[in-house]
Amino acid sequence: MEIRTKLTYQFSAIVAFILLVSFLSVYISFSQARKEEFYNRLSNKAKMVAQMLIDIDEIDMDLLKRIEKNNPLSLANEKIIIYDYNNKKIYSTDYDDVIKISEKYINQIRLEQSIRFGQNPYEVVGEFYIGQSARIVVFAAATDIFGMNKMKRLRFILGMVFMVSLAIVFLAGRLFAVRALYPMSVIVRQVNKIGISNLHARVNEGNGKDEIALLAKTFNTVLGRIETAFKTQKSFIANASHELRTPLTVITGQIEVILMKARTNDEYREILQLVLSEIKDLNMISNKLLLLAQASSDPSDISYSVFRIDDLLWQAQNELQLRSPEFVINIRFDESVDDDEKMLVFGNEILIKTAIVNLMENACKYSSGNPVEVVLECSDETVKMHFIDKGIGIEEQDLKMIFEPFFRSKNAVNFQGHGIGLSVVEKITQLHKGKIEVSSSVGMGSEFILSIPIHKNR
Ligand code: ADP
């Protein structure tokens, strides 16, 4: 069911309930007032007739009947019945015997002085009257035609007012709900128009204050994030294909050139060497891209274990020096490293080693053979690895960008690389709830600090 319809029904139901309760209380109090008034009149009548019969000697029963018959003040269908001290009926104008009075009622009146009850369509009042010469019980009964008609009319008026009010409330509620939800429909229409081709479009934030404006604002924020992610994705794909295409173009070119005519063995060897190096480069790029994908995956898809971080530092140093013997990497333990427990890390060993190798390799690569220092520092919460080089450094404005995939500083173009390593490091760090910081000054060198929470702390 649409919200506007639901709101209209709920609104109408609430108003209907309130109207019903108020009308019912009006009706009930009117009905009680009518009854009270009619019983009082009956009671007065009973007392008056009893007084006339008992206390006025000149009036006997026949005279009283005649007086009552012609009394213009008599009530509609009025019946008067009188019983003596022996419960014997001594007077009655109920000629058809329609009012049924049992002895129980008469005795009850003697105890309680007065009773009131209904005998459809009559209302009956019984009074105990003590006169100068007798003690009698008088019943007066009549139908309140006038009062009943008034009640009927009241019922009709209240019923009509209820129906008309309900119809008005339903229409007003509908109008109100449609108007209140109109901005929502506008937003839905605007959102439906937003697609991949116009992700820059935003929905109207209206007055910027109410809940709907807040919804629009939140939607715009999410849209902004999606747009950024989409752009990043797009540029990532463009960069990745560019990086993969370059070595492929070189390989194709070389092979085409060599196939143009017959070549000497040395020429073939030279070209094959070149092709091999391009293939190695290609292999490296695809490996790094795979790593980036792996490090960006869901943490629950990655296997974790507990290991010593210093072991990884030694392994990374060995690996790099085997690959590039000219790299000089000095590993030093800070004095804070006083407990083996503090070097235990819970994470993915292969990924953390990859991050360490990348940072060590960058430090060596960008410092052109200058020795690189790696310092291990421990605390009760984290292990910190400092990778310090005295290389080319990074310009201030590039510091924010170096973790973006494929970003390379201008001063790094003469060094081999593809700009993927640091984004892999950042993803691995995030995966392990760690932190990567960098400080650098151009021409002086750089320091990268990788912090990983220790096992105890996770
Ligand atoms: P690559 O080294 O393959 O270019 P990275 O993602 O590892 O890719 O590094 C991104 C950029 O950050 C590098 O191109 C370089 O400009 C800069 N950079 C990273 N490490 C250093 C460093 N130790 N000294 C100077 N510049 C660095």
C-alpha cells in the first residue's frame, strides 16, 4: 500500500475514533439527563397522587381517577398503582395491567424508600409514602415519548455529523498526505533520471532543513561517493590497460621489425633479450595488479596466522639482495624491542612481506644505491617499521597522491616502476587495521613508517 494511502487511512481512523468517543459521551450524558429528569417527574407525580389520596379527605379513589383522567399535566401513557400496608392494590389507573409489579419490588421500596426501573417502553418509579393515616407504596409509570424523540433526533444529528466529518477528514487527509509527500515524489522522479551517463547530476535539496531535504542531501552524498568511485575505477582501468599495452606494443614492434628480413644470430639474440625484458615487465605488472586485487578483497577471504615481524624483515632483505645485490639494507632494532611477544603479529604473512618488500625496494630504488636503514620499533600496541632513505625525496604536493594507483612523481620518471607498489602497501595496511605514514624532503630523502597492531592487541 502506498504511504499516502496508509497515512490517509490512519489519519481518518484516528479522527473517527476521537469523534466516536466524543459523540458517544455526548449521547450517553444526554440520555442520562433525560432519564433523570423523567424519573424526577414520575417521582413527583407519584408523591402528589399519594398525598391527594391519603391526606385530603374529600378526595376518594373515584374522584382521583376522574381528576387524573382530565389532568393536562399527566404524562404520556401514565399509570399510577398504589398498594396498602398489606401489599394489596388499592388504586390503579393501569386498566390493561401492562405494568408488572412483583412483591419483591414493593418490599424493596419499603426498605429503600424509592426505586426506579424500566419496563419497555415504560419507565417506572416506586415511592414509599407515609401519610397522616396510612403508609402506602405508590408506583408511577409512563413513556417519555417527547424525550425519546429528542434522543432519536440527537442520534440522527450525531450520525450525520459523524459521516460528513469522516468524509471531510478523509479528503483533507488525502490532500495533506499527497502534499506532504510531494517532495518525495519529486526526488523519486529525479533519482530515476540518474544513470551511469549522468552520475554528476544531483537531486534537489529543497529547503535544506526538513527530513526530506536530509534524505536528498544523504542521497547526494552517496551519489558523490559513487561518482568518485566510478571515476577512480574508470581511470584505474584506463591506466592498467595503458601499462599493459606499452610492453605489448614494444614486443609487437620488435617482432615485426625482426621479421622484415633475415637477421644474424646476434641480432635475433639482441631482440629476444629485449622481448624477454618486456615480458618480465609485463609479468611484474600483472603480478602487482593481482596483489592489489587480493589486498582489496574482503578481509574474511584472507587467511591469517601469528608470526614474528622481524623474520619477515630478514626474509625481505634476503629476497631483495638476491634480486639486486647492489642494494644495501641495514636492519636495526630500536631499544623498545625488548620482548619477543611484542614482535608477534596476527595477519597474512605473504601480504605483509609484500608490503615490506615494496617499501624496502622503493627506498633502495629511489636512493640510487645509497644505504637504506630499516628500524624496527615496538610498543604495547603496534610494531612500527621505519624505512629511511637518503634518495630523491618526494615533493610536498605529491605526498597525498603517491598511494593512488599508477601515480608516479615527476622526479621518479627515470626510475623503473609502474606506480602500483604503494597502493598495494596501503591496501594491505588497511586490511590489517594498520597505518602508513610518510615524511620526505626533495633531494634529502624519505621516511615511510608502517605500523601494524601486534597480536595481543587484536
Ligand atoms: P613505483 O615505485 O613503481 O613507481 P610506487 O607505488 O611504489 O610505484 O610509488 C609511487 C610513487 O611514489 C613513485 O613513483 C615515486 O614517485 C614515489 N615514491 C615512492 N617511494 C619513494 C621513495 N622512497 N623516495 C622517493 N619517491 C618515492
